[in-house]
Amino acid sequence: MNTRSASALNFARRLLLLAAASLAFVRPMLLAQTNAAPVAVSSTSAIPAFDVATIKPHQGMLRMTGVEYQPDGFSATVTLSMMVQSAYGLRSADQVSSAPDWAKTDLFDMQAKMSETDIAEMQKLSPADRNARRKQMLQALLADRFKLKVHSATKQDPIYDLVIAKGTPKLKDAATDTSDQLKRGSDGEPLHGFLSWVTGKAIAQGYSMKNLADFLSQPMAGLGRPVIDKTGLAGTYNFTFDWTPPHPGVRLSGEKDSATPEDAPSIFAALGDIGLKLQPSTGPIDTIVIDHADKPTAD
């Protein structure tokens, strides 16, 4: 590989991280889909299949990667490894192993739609069951089009435990917080599961500690290992802390380039200011091992 090709590949990989990071903010509900441990589909016969699905190698400039879910299906520009991460509810790319090289680098444009009958059935399910059904449909699609075969495994890896530091955490109960500063939706109700950046401050609204742990597990947070919620706090909270993601170039909520200044607080110090702490530990990490995968035929 020549120097120009290597530089292009490194730049593309960096864009993948940044684009995936931005999805964590503009589509906070995607974070909720990374909570469940991976569960392989034992049989696809009882699982609704997408009525129409197209998969093509990505052409042209890379603008955004990730999966955008719609009520009737999804659209995505992803690598196979990224799609496996989404389909099996994994927190990070490190939880996908034994993928062929092309599965980590080759981008595919994917679109899929459900039938009217399946859309109606999905709407009858609870949000949790709907997410589980969507994952099963994605798994079945990957098995059909990529001939994907996987098995689940558990490994012991370094992690961080998110715990309460000494004193009382500086968190406001979202259920009782009536501040005029709250972001609100079109219905006038305060947004939940919302995280944004304004002038170097991270602003969380209606955020659970599990949401926070899942976000800090993402590559763009720069911690390099999963974070597990061990706070024991079960509610949702509003809080602000002085921190900016370490990856330069990420733009959120219309703000200027959020490249981290040299003197910016580390995430460890920032969490300490609100009474939380990241404690190094070792724990079991769920993984998906790819046994076989083929490149799909473009359609």
C-alpha cells in the first residue's frame, strides 16, 4: 500500500469514529440499543423479515456512517463489523472479533423496509420488545445477505466501574427538576436521554447512570475500555460537567469545532466535580465472534 493510500485509509477510519460519535448525540435513542447482551438468533423462520432490502458497496465521498432507524425499517452506511455491533447490541467495536479485514474497512449502503403488516405488529410491542425484534430482524438479514455465522463468547477485560465518589452526587432528579434551562421537545415536555455540548460543557438531561456508562464506553470518549454502571442510582438526572470529547472535529448542537484544548479537564476530573468516579477494574465482556462472512452481491 503506498503512502497516499495508507493516509486515505487512516483518514477514513478516523471519520468512522467521528461520525459514529456524532450519532450518539443527534440520535440518543441509539444508545439505549447498546445495553443488551448479545443473543444469537437460533432460527429465522419465526422472525419477520424485511419486505425489501438493498445492499450496495458505498461509492463517493464519505459523509456520515451509522444506522438510522425509521418506523418502517432503516438506512445505513456501515461496515459489516459496525452492523454486527448494532444488530447484537454491543457497546464498542472491540466486542466484535475474528472479522475478516474487509468487514472492518469496506463500507456498504444498506436500506430495508418492512411490510405494512409487520409495521403494524411492531407498533403493538413495548419499546424494549420492539428493539429486541429489530435486532433479530437485523441478525436475520446479515445471516441471509452476508452469510454471516457467529457465536457469542465472554472474555475478561479491563473496564471502568462508574461509582459514587465521596459525598453526595451533584445530580438533579429529572422527575422534579423544573428549571427554565431545560431543553424541550415539540410537545413542550422536557427531553429525556439527551446529551449535548455547549462551550466546553457536557449537558445531560433525563440521563440515567447507565446511559452515561454506555456513552463513556463509546470510542469517541477516549477511555479505551467499557464502563459499567455501579452507582446504584436508578433514576434519571439532569447534570452538567466541564468536559469535551477528546476527538477533534466533532461538532454538536450547532457549536463550533469542539477540539479539546490542552488545559481542558479530563473526564476523570470532570466526573469528580459532580460526585462520580471511574474506578479501574476487570470484568466479563460479552463479545460476538464471526465464524464466517461473505461479501454480499450488490442489488
